[in-house]
Amino acid sequence: MSKANRRRRELRAAGLLIAPFLLVFTVFFLYPTYKVIALSFTDAPLIGEGTWIGLANYVKLFNDRLFYTSLWNNFYFVLLTVVPTTVIALLIALAVSKLKGRMQALVLTLFFLPYVLPVSVVTMIWTWMLDFQFGILQPLIAAVTGKPVPVFKNPYWVMPMIAVVTIWWTNGFNVLLLIAGLRNIPQDLYEAAALDGATSWQRFWRITWPLLWPITALVLTLQLILQLKLFDQVYLLSNGGPFNQSYVVLMQMYREAFQLNNGGYASAIAMVLFGIIVIVSVLQFQLLRIGARK
Amino acid sequence: MQDTGVHLRDVTKSFGAVDVIRGVDMDIPRGQFAVFVGPSGCGKSTLLRMIAGLEDTSDGQIAIGARDVTHEDPADRGVAMVFQSYALYPHLSVFENMAFSLRLAKRPRVEVDEKVRRAAGILKLSDHLDKKPAQLSGGQRQRVAIGRAIVRAPDVFLFDEPLSNLDAELRVQMRLELARLHKQLGATMIYVTHDQVEAMTLADTIFVLQGGHVQQHGAPLDLYDDPSNRFVAGFIGSPSMNFFEATVAGHTKDGITAQLAGQPDQSFDIPLRHRPEQGTVLVLGMRPEHLMVTAAGGMRVTVDVAEELGGVSYQHGTLEGGEAVIFQQTGARHGMHGTVQTVTPELARIFVFDKSGDRVR
């Protein structure tokens, strides 16, 4: 067979193999993305065509007080979740990795279980547990604050409690990633360090922490992206209230698109959030990499 | 208690119901190079790790110098260990790897610098101090691991199969370097290997381990010349000793006449002090280098494979009874495979073992 012939056959096979993905990607991602970008420059309703209005949606958005409230709430939520969940996951992973065999598998499963639940079930569980009148956690809250608190109707409690629910729900996955990372650190290194005279504290800070850092950085970045996209928990637990204290950017987008029928404006919100997530996560990942190199 | 070196008294180790080390006694004098050798699973690495303190000792006593260290922390035993995998800290430079223990001990900067540079000088690593382990070759990594041990100036160096990840050529080279290093430092060293060539070339004393027991210990050539059982005889020496079943056909003035089971027309007069009764079944051990090709009568070997190494060649074949035979030829180069050769052993160098494997002298 000639060289050209063989090359043609290889290309055909390659094309055949990537075609399904390319098709799905184009139809369900590339085209909708293009539509959202295009839509954000029009005054279109959710369904149907609109007229080109240039940057008017963006100008309106940057003058929208509610947008800044939402954005602030988003960053507040990130602050409440990203680092705490990583620290908690790390502590759990360190503890679980001390266990052996079946016991380790069992405990790991228990920690992973909430992650399997759909968000509606998660919020249902916590709504019950935190119910103002019957919630089994209310005595605990009463013991600390002196009286029961309707947490999802209290402007100070709402975001931290959504953060608690979110951490409980998603922590298992982070534990899993960190366990995998811990298992990748050879046992020899700990033995060598023990012979070198390292205490368990020193073994953690001088071996575990630096060698686990790539995984920790990954967890932090994934969490940042995930938590900036906060919507379901807020929608189901507090619906943005009270006094917009849990109103977040995606919530605003949802309202504009699906309740107020402002497709163009909602698209502009989506584009801005997308931009923020890209910038912040790239920035964070780069910062973490520099931190690791030092 | 003894004042220097490493001393084990009736040391045992079990993992659950499995006894891995079953009562080991040994004395390694200060400054000696001791080698633990044995097949995989014999417990040699476990024993080393017990001396290091990385494994608990179930029973017995381990002493380093005059100190009983049986239940001390690894760091307090005055030992340093070189791991098979090197166990270098991948995120630290060569310098920091070697300085690790000193940093933990919070030694002054000048002292750290001086000690690390001196060790690096000994090991020819001075040009690589800023590199990360991943940038080094296998041999260099090995040297860093040794350097990390040297910096700690331990009473005892422990090596756990340190050369088994290197290629053959580098292994020979590092072997020589280790021998030189031992002379230079004069410290007690304990070295674990499954490679009997490493054991023979490095050791002052070899401990042959099998099944959690020390089968025999002594200077390398003593083990070669005078193995105390069939296992040691088979393990020490390369290629390993030939074993043939035989029966005692009669007694001579100073020994026995043993008749080969695989070739009954052959019998040998072997000098022995303790003469087993006539008819006793024995095992005769003959080293490949002690079998001579002869034109006269002898053991007839059908050669099927010849390993020609240039200087010497090893002829592999079978006796008429089907028993495998290896014999060595020096200088001669003739294609022997497929032919039937006649060989005779040096009578004074036949080893006699009883059926349970113990040596009959």
C-alpha cells in the first residue's frame, strides 16, 4: 500500500472516531454558547427573536444594584465554603487513611454517601432538621444562642447555613480526591523521615503537605468554580431571601430569564458570570502553582 | 552486655499467626560489614526493619552498642537506612534531602552546610546539590540516599537491597563504591540482598537466612568452603551446587563409598569422620567448578545448553537418571551441546548431606 493511501485511511479512521463527540459538542455546547453570546446583545424574550441593542444589557447590568448584591453574596459564599470544605476534607482524609482495609472502605462510603443524594433530597433533609418548630437541630441552636432560630428566614444565618448544607453534601468527593492523593505518597518517605527524626507533626508539614499540594490546589480550584455556580440550594432552601441576603448571580439570571421573560438580559448576566469564573479560577490556579514552586 | 556493634538475642517477629522471624541471635562487631542474604520471603528485610525500628519486635532483644533499643523510636537508635526505592523526598533538592535530618534537629546553618558538602564530596555529588531527585540518574539517586545516611553520622548503616533497581553495570560499580565507603567510614553496616554475588563480594560476615532462621553465618569463603546444610550449599556459589542422590555402598578406612542413584556404575570414596550405616540414602553436593571433564570413566552428562561467557563456560545437562547437572569449563571452547561428556568430581570437595539436608562431615 502506498504511503498516501495509508495516510488517507488513518485520517478517515481519525475522523470517524472524533465525529460523534464533535457533533454532540457542536449541537449541545458550541451552538448554545454562540446563541447566548448573540442573545446578550439583543432585547429578546426567552423564546423568539429580539432586536440588536448593542451593549445596553451590559450597561444596565453594571448599573443594577441587585447584581452587586448577588455578586457580593456569591463571594461571601465562596469564602464560607471553599477553604473550609478543603480543610475539613483534608482532616477527614488524613483520619480515614489511618484506617485499614474494610473499615476504611466503610468509613469512606459513609462520608461519600451524601454526595450521591440529589440536591432536592439534601435540602429536604436539612429543611426538616432545621425546621423552626420541629427541627432536631433547633435545641442545639437554642443551647448556643438562647432561642430557636428560623435559619433560612434570618438574614445573618441564611448564607452560613446554606454553606453548611453544601459542605455536608459535596465533601465526600473532596475526601475521595485527597485520599487518592495521600495514597500516592510512598510509605518509604514516611519511614525515611521517621529515621531522620521527624515527629508526626513534622512529617505532615514537610512531606504530606508539600506532596499533596497539587491535589489540594485542584480541590480548591474545583470548589471555587462549583461554589460560584451556586443556585439549587439557594432556590430550594431560601429562594434568595430574606431581604435578598441569599440572592446570587445565577438566581438573578434565572428570575430574568424564566420568570420575567428577559432572555437578552439573562444572557448578559450569564456571560458576565462566566467571565468572572474564568478569570477567578485561572487566577487562583496560577497563584497556587506559584505557591507550590516556592 | 557487649559494648559495641549490633547484637540480637532470640529476636522474633510475627504478623498475626504467621511467624516471620523465629528466634534470631546474632552479634555484629563494630565496624563490620554484615550481609543478610536469602531468597525472597526469608525475613531478611523484616529483620533489617526491626533493627531500624520500622517494625515492632514481638519478642527478644535488640542492642546497638551497649543500649537496648528494642522498643526505641527509629530516630533514637543511631541508625540510618538506605531504601531499595531510595525514598528521596521528591519536592526537595539534593542538598535539602541530605540536610533533612539536620534541619529537623535545628542544627546551625554553618554546620548543616559543612556536613552536607562533605558528604557530597565523598559521593561526587557536589555538582548536583541544587537538582531535584527526578533530574538525577539511578546511580546518582542511590548516592544521594547514601549521602543522607552519611550526614547523620550513625553508629550503624542499614541497606535494604540498595542496588536492585540499578542496571547490571552500575550495580558492579556501586558495589565497589560501597566497599570503599565502608573502608573510609569504618562504620558498622548491615546490608540486605538476595544476590549472593553482592553478599560474597561485600561482606565481612554473611548471615544466610531462610524461613525466619539464620541457617549459617560466617566469612564468605567459609560458607563457600564449608556449608553447614544443603540450603546454604545451594544458595552460596554461582551457578549453584549440583545435588545427586546416592546410597552408602560400604565403608572405607577413613570414609564411605557412595553409589550414585542416577548412575549406579559410579561410586566415590569420600572421606568422612561420621560414617552413616550402609544402605543409608544421602545427597552428594558437587560444585560446577569441581567437576572435571575426563576421557576415562565417570558421570555421563548429556549437555543440552552451553552458556559461553568467554573466559569460562557453563554446560547444562542431565545425568542418565535424569538429574540436572551443571559443570564449568575454563579456557576450552568447543560446542558441547548435544554431546555426552564424562565428568568426575574432585573427591575431597564432595559435600555430603543427609536426607533432612544437614551436612554429614
